[in-house]
Amino acid sequence: MTLTAQEMKVKLGTPAYLKGGSSTMRVAVTIVDARMSYGQVNYQVEPVTGQGTAWVTPASLEFIAGC
């Protein structure tokens, strides 16, 4: 998936759920940054409550419909 900088910028501030691997756990996050790494899009997310950030792939995110 190749996106332009403008297309990646559109996702900034978007709420999503970070999926927890093989578990059913989901954590509410906000997308704070985006980058291309080795031809793949990565999003930096921070939890809605709590602290810290993480770079994740789009496959690990579930975007919240209507937002």
C-alpha cells in the first residue's frame, strides 16, 4: 500500500482500536503520526487514556466507523 503524504495526513487525529494479537482485547487509540517504512505504511498511535506511543501497521488497527 503506497500512500502520498497528504493521504497519510488525513488519518491524523482519527480514533481507532488497536487489536491485541490473537486475543479479543482492543484498546482505544488516536493516530498521531504516519510514515512509510520499507514501502509499508505505519501509524504512530497513543492510547485515549494512559501514556506512551507505538508504531503499528494498519492491519493491527480497526478504524472506528463514522469518525
